[in-house]
Amino acid sequence: MLATVASATLVGVDGRFVTVEVHVSTGVPSFQVVGLPDASCREARDRARAAVVSSGLTWPQTRLTVNLAPSGVRKAGPGLDLPIALGVLAASGQLKLSSLKGLAFVGELGLDGSLRKVPGVLPLVAAISEAGGGAGAGGPGAAPEVVVVPPDCAVEAGLLGRLEVRTSAHLRELVAALEGRGGWPPLPEAAGEPDDPAPPDLADVKGQALGRQALEVAAAGGHHLLLVGPAGAGKTMLATRLPGLLPELSTEEALEVAKIHSAAGLNVASGALCRRPPFRSPHHSASAVSLVGGGGARLRPGEISCAHNGVLFLDELAEFPGSVLDNLRQPLEEGRVVVCRASATVAFPARFMLVAAMNACRCGADGSPGSCRCPPAARARYVGRISGPLLDRFDLRVRVRCPEVDELLGSSVNVASGEPSLVAARRVEGARERARQRGVRCNAELPAVALSEVAPLSAGARRLLERRLREGRLSARGLDRSRRVALTVADLAGDDAPLREEHVLVALALRAPGILGHDAGEGAHWPTGETQRVRATAT
């Protein structure tokens, strides 16, 4: 006898629909699982057998063959335990085949028959809801309309809103509900709004006019930001204020983030989609796999994917191994990362804002002559961990100075340094709206071919950039990124095209020439009057 049960498996951050086929035949009692199962799937035979017996049901002493279709997709994780157990019960005649029609099942089984939470429920439910005709249990054309999950997954499964969600805490109760001998338990109550604390306010920052401006420009244009300065100057304090300036995620973006976090095993079981952009801050001891993604048989998303549509903050950037940091170069350009392993090739979304903070030297000084007692070779080794190509991908490179004594201890704070996040966020939203009118979320995503059309240069701005290029102080990538930053500066000021010289001057000033010595020639040959003019324009 043959029974089919609808379910899904996780491949990267996406779910893949799976049909669990269970065949019972005469012969020597055995249990075999085919269809590219991993070790956790193969172990389902032992968990399912113990769960069935513990639930007061009978495990058939016959030949059992379980096929996980499609057979070309590798199956990973314990989420197929429940559909395998139900397929065995239906194929052995202990459960009517009609009771499984139009239903899909996801869940791990405990040896006592309890249903346990599995990671990635949201993308699994999404894959089930997208299954076409012929994919559902009960025969061709019967696509699932109901998904049954463990109680701890019910709220998360309901975030999608496409399928009816049912739950049960035990296999025995689930079988009774399917046979009509008992009702379905009520769904757990949602926890309400996401309980993430509100991001800290920008008003807490004393002084740091240039750092605050760079933060606002980064938020408005989605530009990558590097903060360099002495220890205790306020680099981390500035970076952690960035989420308070970013606009809320759209429904599509929030759902995409929730699916990634669910696949990564992060908690997303709140009553509603979290509209706040994610802010991830891994420790500098993080490995390349933890940042980029991958791992064992079940390829998991890394920190750069968990920061998708949000911010990845790397504090103490120079303490990260250089080989780990260079793994970020391709995702920063493409907005995704492709992880290739022998078992599978998976593409993880990774469109994020990179914000980093570091000291100019290991001793924590600001790097200016006379402030650091370290030998030049030691300073060079310290900043040498940041490769030139990675540094070139930072649109904004700002030197953070220590606040003045009056700013820290003064009885009054000037209006600019005390401006709250809410005020700056309104300007950021205005700039983002102008970007949306161009067909992108932010200026950082604007295609290079569209720059000349939407951001033409005035004669003065063109001459300025041409001089930088001819003198070798600006790369082709730097030119492209400087124009995007200049466009963001114009958007924040409410100025229309063409980009004027003052917009480009601010963009170049926020790019901090020679901040780590990789491009020490950039800015070293600036005329004195022009250097002063750039600094005055930026501040």
C-alpha cells in the first residue's frame, strides 16, 4: 500500500516542496529512506518508530520504503520526521488516506511522540504554499491548503498568511484530530509587537559634527561607512545610532528578512513582521563561514545574509583576519553570495550596509604625528589588514576626533550636536523617497549606466573629478561611488540635477583621502586653499 504526505525541506534560505511517499510491502521487516536524505533524515526512522510506539500505535513489521521526492534535491534536517510517521500510519491502514488530503506537515518528533520546533519554518511554509497542482498529498491537483506544525512554530508559520495553520503538541493528539475523534488545539497566542528595544538616539552624541553628517549621508544613500579614530572617541556610539535613522522595511522586505532569520535559526516568533532593519554586529573572532554562510550538510546563511536589508557593523575592523574581511568584497558589489559545496550550490541574499569602526593604530591613538609612540612598521602592519580593494568599497571614510572638553562637560549643547534621530530620520526619508522615484531603494543601488542620466555633472563638478582622475587620486570605482554620494548629498539638501561642485566636494571630503595610508597620495597634493574649502564644506 502507498501513502503520500506533503512537506518541505530547507535548502539555504529557501524551502523546497517535498512529497513523502511511503510504501508498505511484504518481506523481511526493514525500513529504508531514499531520495538524498542527510544523516538527520536517515535517523528519522528511529525517531518515528519510537514516537509511533510511544503514542499507543502499532509499528508495522513489514518492509517499509520511504521516498523523498524530488530525489534530486538533498533533504536535510529533522522536519520530515512527522510526515514520515504519518505516511507509515496511513500506508499500514491505521490512518485513512483521505484524512491527509489537502494538508502538509512539518515537525520533528521526540521519542515520546511530542512535536518539536524545527528551524526555517517560514521558508518551509512558503514553499508549501507555492506548490502547484499535483504536488499535494491526496493525488494530482490537490495542493495543500493547511499546514500542521509544532506549537512552538505556529506563530512563525502564520506570518506568511497564505495557508491555514494548525498545530498539535503530540502525535497521539494529531492522529485523533485527523480521524475526527478530537478537535484541533487552539493556536498559541502571538506575543504582540516585536520586543526589540528601540535603537539609541542620536541626541546622546556630543559633538562629532562630521561623524553625524556621515551617518546621515550613509543612511540616506545606503552607503558603506568606515569610522577611524582614537579609542573612546565615539565610533561605536555613532554606528549604533544608525538603525534609528533608517526607514522601516516594506512588507516584502520584512518578509524576506524574516525568512532568512528563520532559516538561520533566529527567533522570529513575534505577532507581526519586524519592520525595523536588522543590525548585526559579529565579534572580530568570527570565522569566514560564520560571516559568509555555509557549514555542514545544511548550508546556513551567515551574518552578511542575516544583515540583508539592514546593517552589518564590524567593530574593531583591524582585529578581523584579513582573509576573512576579503570575503566581503564580492557580496558588497553583487548583493548576494554564492556558496559552493560538494553537496549543493546555494545563493544567499546579502544586500546590506557595511559600517565598520577601527583605531588608527593598535595603541588607540588617533594616528596623527606625535600622538602615537608605535614605530611606523607597527602602524603599517595594523592597518595593513584592511586591503586596498576592500577600503575602496567604503563610500564614506571618516576620521572621528575626540570631542572637545566643552562638548563633553559643558552646561549647554549646541543644537547641531543635540539633534535627535527623529529629525535626521525625516531628512533621510525624504532622500530615500527621491531615490524611489528613480526606481531604486537608495542611491547605492542605482545602476552605473543611469548615473549620467539622473545625476549629470555641472562644469565645475566635472573639472574637479577630472583633475582627481588625472592625478591618480581617484579610481574608477571611487569615481562611481563619489558621484552616488554627491547625489545623496544633493537629495538631502533638496537640490535637483545637475550635481554642483559643492556636492562633489562634500562627497570627496567624506571619502577621507589617505585615512589608512593605502591612498596616502590622495589629498596629499591638494592645494592648501582647496583642502580648507573641502573641510569647511563638509562641516
